[in-house]
Amino acid sequence: MNLPRATVGLDIGGTKTLAALLAPDGLVVAQARIATTRGADGVVDGAVRAVQGVLRQAGQDAAALGGVGVGVPGIVDPATGTVRHAVNLGVDGVPLPLARRLADELGVGAVVENDLNVAAVGAAHLLPEPDGRSDDLAFLALGTGLAAGLVLDGALRRGSTGAAGEIGHVPVHPDGPVCACGQRGCLELYASGSAVEALWPPGTHGRSPDVPAPVALFEAATAGDPAATAAVQRYADAVAAAVRMLVLSVDVRHVVLGGGVAQLGEPLLEAVHAALVRQEAASAFVASLALPGRVRLAPGHVPVGAVGAAVLARAIPARPAAVRPAETA
Amino acid sequence: MEVVIATPQELAVLAADAVEALLRRKPDAVLGLATGSSPLRVYDELARRHAETGLSFAQARGFMLDEYVGLAADHPERYRNVIEKEIVSRVGWAPERVQGPDGLAEDLAQACAAYEESIAAAGGVDLQILGIGTDGHIGFNEPGSSLASRTRIKTLTRQTREDNARFFGGEVDQVPRHCLTQGLGTIMEARHLVLLATGKGKAEAVHQLVEGPVSAMWPATIMQMHPHATVLLDEAAASRLQLAGYYRQTYASKPQWQGL
Ligand SMILES: [Zn+2]
């Protein structure tokens, strides 16, 4: 018999690695975080230590696990669990067979996915649909860049070449500044976390450079600063445009706001709601999409990406990859 | 703060009643677990109820108060292993549903922050079981601890290390010097605090806890600020209370249905 077992998920970011332990019933029971070490060996070693850390918190060892899932910011081959290219992790040039190396180190099976995909799966797990409806959402990451992970009709949508959800590089202002991708006026330049820093640079407006730009901007707007209020509106309009783009492309039931800017919580959600309502006023068509009701915040206190990685690890067959029988010739 | 003075066995039954009432009302409740001698009878009583009446911990979750830094994963005195033996394994609790701070983490500050996140993500602690040290510490929040502190690393006092040496072959040098502990601010966020104290040695700490001024010198006194704190004492631990007669009277006239 194949009883469900606990799994561990990791979200390996450029600076920190987040870990989550998922109980067999799907409950997130523990989380841990460690600093990320760059380079292939550093990534593998850090992943092993993060798994061990979250297991120690729960008094478990790897033998109790059904598998390990990993989300990585970069280009991943999920079929083989290989990281082809992850600049922020110092993995470029030589592909890193991360799933195989983790399986060897930990003695359990491992899967590797792109970080946005695990975040989308994590959001679907943490924000389940009522009445047994299948999950249907976009996880819109408002971070350094802007992109979405998609879970459509209950299944992860990677795209035929893995580019699904890369809406940050849809040009929205043909006369806009040149984007790193070579195009002009990409949505990322207006709706990402970096866009907030451009609107309200850290260390300006009398705030310490240690205060994150989104916090400084939204606090100034709350305090009644007219420039800040206008900047919040401009930013929220851009996020609202991303929401509209996702709904018009794939008609997801929910758009979950995540990434650094989403840590603002309710104030961000309110601003985006207000922007969507403004757009509705101008267009009966947009109003018919009922956009404001589709937008929600990623759950707080939980590493959503790590949770999604742990969810993906539940699909790993009981037999550990490390002792897979040799292929017959 | 409610003070109950009774025999140690009666106290254990009262505390177990509170846990059982919570689990019946909310099967996925979050329990705060303490190690030490005081809660042992409570764990015995809960184990008995699990075995005899089927009291279920299957959906519940647990968070430990504290952990030594640096004790090997299989060390018998590691609090994680102690709590496993004293309660988790006896009530059919899936071990992964019970968490403790990671005293073996390479980055202890990160481990503490992650532990706070784990508690918050669970929705906070519903009922926290507590013991008290002779110097008034709860968790490993020794005298001088910030009353608003969060989970963090602390240095054990010489006194606490000597008190605990009996668990380490009588050798003080074998007792770890550091620990991770939920802070007083963390503990205060639990929705119900149930503190047990027995024996003459705790009498002064109990007097301070219940009747002294709120002070970092007696860290447990912060519990006076908690809206729902229950202090369960035997006669010896209550022996220095100035208003013991009043507490007895209050408890005796309390309606039966009210519970703790
Ligand atoms: Zn671009």
C-alpha cells in the first residue's frame, strides 16, 4: 500500500532559501530559511541543509519523507530535474542535475520546477476552491521582474517552451524606455517591484534607504502626500493592467498577488481594487469580467513557493529515485 | 488571572480537562508544550484519556517552548526527544505535527524567525502549558528578559544549568550554555495560558507571579497582563501567597460549567 507521506518543498532564491514541511494531509507544519550559497555545489549543499533544518524542527529525518520538491529562479527541465540556467544562483554554463544530486544526498526522490510554477501550485494549495472545483489561478509575482505562474483547470501550465505567464515583457507603451529584453515599454517597467523603486527611490522623500520602496511609497500616500498618492495610482493601474491581461488571455478564476510588493498586504490589494474599479467605469466590457473579485493576496506567514514545491513532491513515486532499478539493455 | 490550589493530581486533571475541552471544540487546535517536571502529570492524564476514551490529537498541532542549542539530534535530553517521549508518542500524535525551535541550525536567528512564522501560520497557540523556574523564568526567559521578546537565542544562567545538571550525569559542563526560547511576547500571544507549579521551591516565584509587581526580574509576572491566564498550584507552591484564602473562595464559588 502506498500511504501518503510528508514532503519537503524548497524555494531557492538569490539570497535566501525557504523550506516548508507538508504533512501527509497537506498541512504546512514547519518552515525554515537559510542563506543561499551560489554555485552548483553551494545550491545542492544549501538545499540539503534546508531540508534537514525543517525536518529537525519537526523531529523527523529524511527517511520519513515521500520526496523533496524544489523551485528555482531560472530555466529548468522538469522532466529530468535539471537546472539549465539560473543566473541568480550562479548556475549558468554547466547544467545542474539538481533532482538527481538531491536524491543521492537525501535518499528520497526529488523534483525541480521553475519558482513561479511552484508559487502558483502553492497558492492553489493554500487557497483551495470551494465545492471541489478545480484550481484555476495565476500567481502574479511583483518582484524584481514581473511574471505569472499558471494553474489552469487544476493543472500546471508551463507552456510549450516554458514561457507561459511571462507577461512582464509584453510591451504596453511603444514609446516607453528600452527594457533589458530589448523591447520598449514592457509591462515589467511599470508593474514590477523595480518599478516601485523607480517611482519612489529608496532613500528619498526623507526616508532611510533601509525602508523598502513599496513601504515608503504607500506610507507617504496614506499620510496624504499628493505625489505619493499619484504614484500609487500609477503603479496600481499597471498591476491592474497585468491582471486584465491574464484574465483576457486565459480567463483564470483568480489572480493571486505575490512577490515582494505583495508583502504590503491589504493596502496594495485596496489600491489594485480601486484601479480595477476605475477601469470598469470606463468600459462595460471590462466591468463584465468582474475583475476586482478575482484578485486576492498570497497568504502571509507561509512560504508559498516552498509549499508548492512540497505539493509537487507528493507526486513522486514511493520508490526513491536513487535506487531506481537499472534499465534493461 | 485565575488561581487554583489543589493536589497535584487534581491540578493535572483540571489542566487535562482544559486541553480536552479545547480539542473537542476545535480538533485542529494548536497546543503549546512545555518540558520540565510540572507538566508531566498533565501528559500522563492526557495519555490515559487518549488510551481509555479515545481523546484524539490526530488533527491537533503542537509547538514547543524551547530547545537547547547544539545537542545532537539523538541526544536523550534534547527537548524535542523529551517531548516525543513524554507526550507525542503516547497520544498517537503524528510527530511532524509537533514543532520545536531548531537548536542545530547553522543560522540560529533565522531559525528563530522561521519558528515564529510557523506559529503564526498555524494561527497562533490556543492553549499554552507552562511551568515556572525557581527564579520566575518561563520558557528559558531568564530574569532580565524583555517582556516583549520574541523567539531568540538566550544564555542559560549558571543557576539553571546547575538545576538541569541532574539530567546530564550531574555534570554542569555537559549542560548546553545556550538555548532557543519563545519570547515572553510570543508566549503572551497564546489565547490561554495554563501554568502549573508544585513544591515549596516554587513558592517565591509563584508569589511574585501572582502578587508581585510586573517586572523583568520575575519574567513570569508578565502573565498578569494576559486576559486568560490560569495558575494551577499545589499547597506547597501556594504557601507564600498573601491572598490564598481569597483564591480558594473564588474558585469554590465558581460555577461548575465554566471550566478553566
Ligand atoms: Zn521587456
